[in-house]
Amino acid sequence: MIIDLRSDTVTQPTAAMLEAMMKAPLGDDVFGDDPTVNALQERIAAITGKEAALFMPSGTQSNLCALMAHCERGDEYLVGQNAHTYRYEGGGAAVLGSIQPQPLAQNSSGEMALSDIEAAIKPIDCHFARTRLLALENTWNGQPMSLAYLEQATRLAKKRGLATHLDGARLFNAAVAQVADGDVFASVRKIVDNFDSVSVCFSKGLGAPVGSAFCGSRDLINRAHRWRKVLGGGLRQSGLLAAAALHALDHHVERLADDHALAQRLAQGLQGIPGLNVRSAKTNIVFVDVTDQRGPALLEDLKNNGVLATGLIGLRFVTHMGVDAKGIDHAVACIRRFMLGQIGQSSLNAGHSSVY
């Protein structure tokens, strides 16, 4: 069996989710008459406190439609140097939207200095792109951004006439990590109330097979709707997919705390192993730096022992609903054995869970 810690996108639908998908009433969403899609859009708009929402095939398309709805050709958006919308989405804003990104340095929490944001806003002058939008991301490398920073940054943007967008691919992870009174949806609202729009992903920690949503004002959603069509995102009987997202909202939100606990179990298990620098988990992602350049070899050894991870920016391990404590303990044991020089093949216990 495989312990797949590459991403929370590898989850597969539960039996209950598949049943919900098969029972979903369907229509043609391009005509706007798929009842399940409409129900999902109303539900996620209500959860995020926005006027409307639009179901999207992917988070990348959702963020791109957001940028193109907020900005016109020749406009500019301010974004973190390592933000997903700038670095990992194929340059879509520039290539397809003719929107100039203005990347800014970020600290270890993903924050851009307020002074840098202020300084990057261009004067109204024909020589410059028009600065129209501030884009932030939450969670950031698995860390929930502080509410205080979100409030300060969006307040600054509003003061300077900028719109604000949140890439909330793992918004619900942030909300679960910061929930104070047991109401996760109230925690979601507290985060997104600072923003004009938000993109939410259903196919990561929430465990749906496909889909994201873009939420904002009705006028903004109407503009995004056209861009979704232009970008090829108009789907037909997409209620099959929307039903999975609705099921996830009903059944998979509070259980994100279990993923967070497993990430903590992994981080704690790796603490103190010579040659590893563990960036402790706040939600469901653990980053590990291998200080002696053995990272690629460690990834290969893990793969040979049934554990999958990624290594783009340090080793990354992501917990999700397809992983259990036994799988995490097996991963820790494999890493410990490799780092201590006891490299060898090991067998997986029959009890290890797998989704892939």
C-alpha cells in the first residue's frame, strides 16, 4: 500500500460522496439551470458572506477569472514573490489577461511589508500600469495568516483605492486552525470579510474530486462568468461535481482538525533527527529541509518504501483524509532510518491506509 503525502489533492471520493454525486439532480450549467451547481454557488456565497459565487473546474482558473474580473488590460496586481497566483499558475494573468504582476518580497509567514505595498502602488500617470488589486494567500505554506495582518493589508489597499482578492485554496484549513468558538464557518467569514473576493478549493483538504469557487459581488461574478466561458470553463451537467463539493461542505470541514493533528504527529516525530530542519505544522503541511543535500535520495528511498512526498521547496508532506496515524508513523520510521544511515527496504503493515 502507498502512503501518499504529496498533496491533499490525491484524495478520492468516499462512498457517501459518490452516492451523493449519483443522486444529484442535473441540468445544463452553461444555461444556468443545473440545480445542484446553483445550490452549491448559493451555499458557498452564504458561507463566505459574498453576494454570489461561480463554480470553477480548478483553483487556477478561479484565481485567473478573479484577476481578469478585477483588472483590465494594462492593469497591475500586487502579489507575493512566491504566491501561487504569481509563481505556480503558468503566468496566466500576464499571458491571457494582459495584467502585469508586481511581485513583492514576503517574510516567512507570507506577509508583504505594508511599506512595500504602499511604495509599489503606481501614480496615475500614462507611464505606469494602473495598480488595481492586492492579492494575498491563506493558508501560506500551511500557515494561517494572522487576522491582524489581513485587516491591516486590506485596509491599506482600500485606502489607496485597490480591490482585494484572497487565494483561499486552503481557506477552511486556516479557519479550522483559528476557530475560537467552535463555529468554523464564522471563522471563515472573519477571514474573508476583509476581501472583495475569495477563491475556495474543494479538491484539497475537503476531499472533493474536482472544483473550486470564486465568490464576490454579483457584478464581479457576472464579469468572471464571461471570462470562465472564454477560458473554456463552462461545463454542462456539472452538478455531478458540485454534489461532491456540497457533500464536502456538509461532512468534511470540521474533520480537517484530524489532518492538522496528523501533521503535528509527523512534525514531532521528525524533530531531533540529525540533518533535518523541520518547519512545524500549523495546519496540514509539513516542510522539511535536508541540510546535507540528501533530499532527492531520501525522496527516492521513501518511494521505495511506499511513501510519496514532493521536493520543490524543501521536502513537503501533506496530510489528508486518506492518511492515518499508522501511515504517518511508517513515514517517520522510514525517514529516521534513512537519515541515520540504516537504509533498507521495509514492508508496509497491512493496516496502513491508502487512497492512491
